[in-house]
Amino acid sequence: MWRKKGIVMNKLSPENLFVPSQKNVRAILDRYNLPLTRFEHATHGIENLTLLVWSQRKKYVLRVYPQKKKSDADILLELDFMSHLRKNGLPTPAIISSSDHQPLVICELDHKKWQSVLMEYAQGTHPEAFTPALLDHMAPLQARMHILGKQYAKTHNIKSGRAALRETSVTDELLKNTAQESSFRNLLERVKAFVVELHDSLPKGLSHFDFDIENILTKHDRVTAILDFGDMECMPLVVCLGYTLWDVLFEKGGSPAMVARYLQNYQGVRQLNPSEQEVLREIMLFRHYVITTVEIHFGDFSQNDLDKALQREQDIRTFELGF
């Protein structure tokens, strides 16, 4: 999920997205033997279409995946990992099976097949900003998720799919339309050349890879639900941590001191090895480059936005993680 000024931007073509109506939402709920009372879009959208649906007086969350985004097997793996985390005490929403006991429902509507998942409605609200107490709860949760993700990948013989982190596709497109000899182009050239090698010494496993303020619900500064495992994959776990630390450094309520505090609490549960410590800042910088290029790609990127991106780039390059 990529954000621009609080707005969630969908990376997919509109024709690949599910368009909800009373008729087609009712058709999906029929697979659960649930009558549709009403529905509305979730206030915090994600790349998949997410609806709040009511069946009589009970409230659910319905996720409908875009066309051509994930295979059935990939979604089933996502759901099974979520269930595994839940069984081990992490707050993920419960998956509701259809009347024929399937966690993933395939519905053919308007000559297209749509993959959908129904979940319990989780209590809590999306926090407006990080607080020290919230980060103190998030850090050990993420560490526990990483331990469980490493074990799950080993038990299910899931291999890591990446040897390096690099951003080229969006950057190449932007460079074609960027004037020569400008700070804007120089930034894009640095992004294109930047590669983070993911060595074998980095512990790998399944994880969230977008564990941030947009993808949690909270109550009284405690996480009540971890949402949206759509970016889940098997990769070095320190990548997931680095992505989160970018948010802890720059999002509202975050700061360098909060990054240090988060790392301390994380390592109280899962200690980083020397290879992870060495590569963590590079991962944070890669996250910054990807977010910046996607924001540029979606337009409305002002000179002030560029100045802020350049300052944040410098902040990460000089940031001391304290290892």
C-alpha cells in the first residue's frame, strides 16, 4: 500500500477492480448463507477492495481481490499464515469459511471470476499517530511474527524469492520523462543504481512487509488487529523490520528516539544478528526510495515534496542505529 498525503493509491488498472453493488455483494454472501442487510466501503482502503458488510445485526469485513493479482494458492497461503499467527496469540482477524467450508470463495459475476474472503470485524480504530506506548506494543508483536514466520517457512518448505532489493520499473519510466541535469533526475539515478544484496546470512521467513500505522487497529495504545497481509512474502525478516522503521522515523509521532526505542523492544524478543544490523539502514533507504518514486509516479509531486524527500534521504544516510 502506498500513501500520498493520507490517500491510499491503487497501483492497479481500474478495470481489474471489483465494483460492488447490492446484487454482486449479495451473491458473495450467499456462499456463506448470510443475507445482506447493507454494505459500505471501509474508511481505510487497501489495494484490494475492502467492504464493511452487515448481515442482519452482525458486521463483517469482505475483501475482494483484483483480477490477476494473486493466485488462489497465494491467497490460501496468506490466509493460512494469518490463522497460524492467530493460533499463536497474535491479533489477526478470524477468517470465516463459506457454507462448503472454504476460506477462499470464488464467484463468477459479470463473466469474471472474483476471489473473496470474509473476516470477522475486528474492534479498534486506526491510530492517527504513533505514541511511545503503541510502539512499545508493536515492536514485540513484530518480533514474534518474525519468529513464527521463520518457523512456518521452514515447516512448509517455503523458499525466499529475492536475492536483492532494487527499484527499476517505475524509475525507468520516470527517467524517460525527466529533464537532464536536475536534482530530480539525480535522485532518480541514485534510486536506479541502489541495490540491497540479501545475503544467505539473513534469517528468512514469511512476514507482513507493510506493518505500519495504516495496517493496524488499536485501542488504548494496544494493537487489537493486524490487517492486510497482501504484501506477505518469504524474504529476510530484517526487510520487514526496516520497512516499519522508516515509518517510525518519519510518520506522525515517530522520531529517531522512537526508532531506538522500537529496536530495543524488538530485540528483547528477537535479537538481530550482525548481518541484519549491518544491512538495516540500507533497507530503510530502499523503502524511502520506493515510496518516493511511487509518489512521483502518481503525480502532484511539488518542489517542497522533492526537498523533503532529499532531506529524508540524507537523514537516513547519516542515521545512527546504535548497534
